Amino acid sequence: MYYYALKMLIGDRAKYIGIIIGLTFASLLITQQSAIFAGVMSRTFSFLTDVGLPDIWVVDPQVQYIDDIKPLQDTKVIRIRGVTGVAWAVPLYKGSLRARLDNGTFQTCITIGLDDETLIGGPPRMLSGQISDLRRNDGVIVDDVGAKGKLARQGPNGTRIPLKVGDTLELNDHRVFVVGICKITETFQANPVIYTTYSRATTFAPQERKLLSFVIAKATAGEDSEVVCQRIREATGLMAYTPAKFKELTFYYYLKYTGMPINFLTAVALGFIVGITISGQTFYNFTLDNLRYFGTLKAMGTTNSTLLKMILLQALIVGAIGYGLGVGLASAWGALLSGRTQIAFFLPWQLLLITAAAVMFICLSAAALSIRKVMKLEPAVVFRS
Amino acid sequence: MSAPISPPPNQKIAVRCQGVTKTFGTGAAAFQALRGVDLEVRTGELLMLVGPSGCGKTTLISVIAGVLRRDGGTCSVFDHDYQTMTEQETTRFRGEHIGFVFQAFNLIPTLTAAENVSTPLVIKGMNRKPAVVEAREMLRKVGFDQRMEESSPQDLSGGQQQRVAIARALVHQPDLIVCDEPTSALDSETGHKVMELMRGLALASNRALIVVTHDARIYQFADRIARMEDGRITGIEIPQKPAAADSENSTPLKS
């Protein structure tokens, strides 16, 4: 009977396509908005992702997320180096400095100052130049998105000429030389990122009593980094996090204190409502249209459990097709735009499962109404003309 | 064709109803559709139920076919009483023993003619492919054009659709076939052909047929005609055959 159930479903082309379109749209909207949300959220801790080497981040106890910079005294680095289980510890500067462009306008840049000796915390991938080139006088490395975009020079015909190695830049009234172009994970603020040495960055930065943003450290081999973090907390009174914990802290900060979740949830809810309304209503209408035939099958000896399975199968089939199309379109959209724009799109398998659950919920809700109608159907209806 | 004066005594009793009642609604809105119906139908017999609209014909065949529960009286079909059976047992009994022919044919529009005919076999548990093969055979028996077996019902004429419906009612070899106005949507000639087909196949298979109709042109195909009025059987007649084509030529048997 299940083959016939599918023929009944597919045979009614208009409704079949209507249900599929509704579910595809719902699946597309839910997947796309969730993936953008996940992408945006993953950018909030992109700096932590890029600085892969250290397994301990030490910050002021009041820091709530990665960009919440509360500077420390430089001497804290030495204190942390003295904690048992710390293999090495280096300073890291992170701050916003203004770059003056050719046309006289200013562009805020995220400036990262790396430990002068080790250059730990540098960009994950160099496109031109080397990280060690930062040792050259007034050398900086610029991220490629910034170099091509907000820091690009103005050409004669209004074209944008990307910043390249050898170009100069004015950073907070200091002339610097571009010694490399790097590739980094896109940032939440979407500002250009400039890498330089710690000593140079603190020279460029407006003068304050304390300028050390983070101390990044590594636990000695065989030491549990969580345990070392605890020791640092006890010994220095500072907060020490593993990268995973710091990402979590950042993620939940943005989740709790920004309007992002509610904005994205609204869009996801819209997709869900559209799915329920269009697909649910169309599926229910499809069942109503076929009520006479369900009644005929019932009169001819089809049990309620078989009819239930037939309707469930119809719902699951349209659900699977709508889900597949929606997720496929969302993925294609993400793949198409990710390489060309700065769109944040991150589609982990968990999101696919959540979308699948949402689409199945829509289908089963629609099916539940139809099933109720068919279960209550008196087979005697077949004799009414 | 010769008609027996009373239910053929040497044949098995297919349906026996005594004092069957059925009321729809409650209180002031209650409507008593059946007010104590007594009826007996034997195998090998084609009984027609006739009477004005609203007299209870359809309600009575619904009760006999097990698609509607009666309120009172007794009614057994091949010695099975639906009141003593569960809903599921009744459904299975219908699937095994009863064939249906409907006024509006009720063919599923998205299935082919052969697939429509195969549904009772699939409901009984047969695999689809052999069921469709048997369905094609049955379609040939009812004189259905072989080239049209894969056609959708909407591509068929009324007469062709009714042939498909008859094939569907017969394919699983039921013991009782109930027909609701099988010729009302057909022209006179097609109606006659359909009735000839039903009568031939029913008698050949030694099963009972109950036909609800308003169509006086087909009375001649009945063995007996039970006339209903206000929820009761008011008379049983045998039609004059073969020339008689209306109820005025029928002979009252009992009332």
C-alpha cells in the first residue's frame, strides 16, 4: 500500500510541489539563518582559533570575552613564567589603532603585537613575506581581506589597488612598512588586522600605564593545562583559561549580552512558521482532497494502522525532499558567497540535525492533523455521493 | 433469465437481518433511518433495494457491508455478526469477504486502472506486482480494453470506469458485493451492459449481490426487489423478465 500512498502523493502535482516548496523554503531559511548565526558567533573567537600554539590564556579577572581588553602590567609575564608547569609564557598585545589612508580618511585596524623574540601568536598562514620579516624596521603584516578592501589604495580611475609588500602605511602617526600579507579567520568586527611586534605595537598605541592585553603560555609536556590554569589563578590572582574555555566564555557573552540570538531566532522562527503554514496547510488539504479515497480504502479493508503508516510515509517523503533541497540550496548559497564576500557561514553537522528535526516536526505536525481526520473517518462516507 | 419467487432455498444464507434499527443524531435532531428491517439474501441471488431518497437504502447496505454500526436488531453476514467483532476484525472481514461498487466509482485518480483493481489484493497482503497481474486478468474478464489498463481513471469514460470498479469489487473473490447506484452515472445502454456483467459474474461465482438503485431500467436484472420506505422494507417483488424494464411490471411477493 505504501507504493500506492506515494503515487497518491506524487500524482497530485500541484499540492505535491506546493508542499515541497514550503518545506524547502522553511529548511533553507532555518539552515541559512542558523549557519550565518553560527558563522558570526564563530568569528567572535576567531582570534583564539588563529593563535593556535598556546594552551593557556591569562587575562584580567574582569575580562568577559576575548575583545574585552583589560590591560595587565608587563611584569605579570615573569610571574606566570614562574608558575609550576608553565613551559613558556609570552606577552600579546591586541588593540584598535587608526590607520591613515592615502585619501586622508582613517580606518580603524585591529593591531596585534607579538612577542619580539619568539613572534608567537602570529597569523596562521602567510600569503606573501614571512612572519620573521616583522623583525625588519617598522615592519607590519596585513591580512589579505583588509589589504584588498578597507586598506586598499585608490587607483587613478577609482579602482582599488590592494596593499602589497613594500607599501607604507601610517599607523597612529607612525609610518610602517608592509612586510607580509597573511590569511586569517575573518573577525567579528570585520576591521583589517595588522600584526607587528609587541614593543612596536605598544609604541604605536596611545600611552597608558598598562598595555599588556594577554599572556599566552604553554603547559610543560605531560601537564594538564586545566591544572596549570588553576595554579596560575592561585599564584597570580589573574584568570587563566584554556582556549576552549575562553572560546566558550566569549561565545556565551555574545549570546547573553547582544541582540544577535533574538534577531536570528526571529528569522529561523519565520522559516518555521512559513513551513508549518504552507506545507502543513497544503498537506492537510491534500488529505482532505483524498478523504474519499482513504474512506474507500478503509471500506475495502485497509486498517487504521496501515492508513496511518501511509500518511506518515507521505509526510516523511515530502519532509526528506524538502529538507534535502533546502539544505542543498543553503549550502550552495554559502559556498557561492563564502569565497567572494565576507559573509559569515558555518554549517556544522549539528545544525543539519537541528534543521532535520525542525522539518520533521513540521511534517509530523501536518501529518498529525491529517491522521486524526483519517482515523476518525467513518468508512460509510464512501456511500455518500 | 428466470427469477426465483423467494430466496433460493437450496442456497446458503449470505445476509440475515432481523429488526435492524439505526438512528443518526440525538435528541430533537435524531433521525431514525432504519426502523426494524427484516431481510434475507442468499448466495447466487441479486437483490435490489429500491425506494425514494432518504428511505434508508444506503444506510441498510452500509450496515450489511460493515461500514456502519447498527443500533438494534440482528444482522449476520455469512454467519458473522459485526457487533461481536472488534473494529479491526470488521475491517479485515470487509477486506476478505466484501466487494464494493460505488455510484461515483471512487477510483483513486493517481493510480492506473490496473493498480486500482489490484488494491483489494494488496490490502489482503499480496505483493503489488502479482496483484497487478491478477488485476489485469480481471480487467480482461470484465471486457476492459487491454490498451487502457495503464490509463488513469480520468482518461476513461463512465462505462469504462464502472468496469474498472466492478473488476476491483470482484478481484479478491468476495462472497458479497454491495453496489450503490452502479448505473446512475451511466447511459441506458452502458448501464445494461454493466448489469449484465455484474449478474453474469456474480451468479457464476455463486456469491450474493445487493444493489441499491433508483434506476427502474435495470430492475429486470434483479432476482428480487426489496422496496423500502421510511426505514422499513415495505414489500418484496420479483421483476417480470426479460422484457420488463420498470417496477410497474413487477409482481408483489409479500409485504
